[in-house]
Amino acid sequence: MKPSTNLIIVILALYQIGAYYLPIAHSFPKKRKLLFLKDSNSDCYISDEEELKTNKKYINVMKLINKAKNNNHIATHSKIKEGKYAYRIYTSGST
């Protein structure tokens, strides 16, 4: 996702459910994005971009936000699942 308020909300929501955040820049080539998704063993990915052709579940965050705006209530859960990581970052190998 591009840097935005929605990105911060998604990161906090992922943390709340015990999932971790893997930043993948919009500017990366499609092949590199697919490599990150495969290597990370992620179950799904959340994006505001066009869906990548992969076997991972795709969640379009803008559709979720629009759906939430049209609902009269928001479901909340006070129970936080304990996760192993908060985020995962791939580097060029030089750091």
C-alpha cells in the first residue's frame, strides 16, 4: 500500500490479530513482489493495488473500507492474539 492513514490502520489491525506486516513497495517490479510473497510464506496479502496473479488470498483494502463505511456497526474484539513478529523486512543484504 502507498503511505497513508489507511496503511497505518491496516498495520494496527494486523498487530491486533497477531499477524505481521511485510512492506512491499509499489515501485518494485512484479517479479520481486511475487518473490517476497512466496518467500514469506504469507497466507494472504492486503493491497490497494491491482491483484497479483498468485495463489495467495488477496484483500483489497479499499473495498473493505467502503464496506465498513456502509455498515451501521463495527465489530470489535478485545482479545489480542499473541504473534511472533510485528513486521518483517527484506533488505538488499548490505545491512
